[in-house]
Amino acid sequence: MGMGNLVLTAEAGSMDLISMLVPFIILIAIFYFLMIRPENKKKKAMDKMRSELAVGDVITTIGGIVGTICAVKEETIVLETGADRVRVEFTKWAVSSKGKQAGETTK
């Protein structure tokens, strides 16, 4: 009778462990699908956009500078801003978006 109790206790202990781990596994899966996966998709889209930059594209930098690309190098771009044709060199990772942002006005 003592051995039977030991086997039942071991099975009950393993069932308790599994029932405790299942909610954590579900939380990790939810966290992955709601946080990590969308962030990775967004990063891939930004990398693709930055790799496809070409001369003549209107871009906005992360600092809010809007201009037209006049040269594309391996890691940098040269941006021409305004009517006075000021040229500034930026790294490609500083490009926020291609095209003008919504709500921007031209002077």
C-alpha cells in the first residue's frame, strides 16, 4: 500500500507542475505574437525601405528634416534641403520615412 501512494503522489506532483507551466507558456506565446513579431516585421520593412532609397526620393529624417536625396552611398545619403540647396549627409538609419509626412506644408 505504501508503494501505491508513492506512485500516485509522483503523478499528482507532475500534473501540478504541468498545470503551473501552461499559463506561463501561454503568456510567452501571447507576448511573442503581440510584441516581438510585429516589431521584427516593422524592422524588416524599414530596412527594405532604406535599402531601396534612390536619387530624387523625398524623405523625412528621424530629426524631422525633409529633403530630396541627391546622392546615395553605401552607408549614407546626401540630402538637399530647401530652396537654398543646402546639402547635408546622413546615415541611412536616420531616415524615418519616404515621402512627406502627413500634415506637412510646403512654403
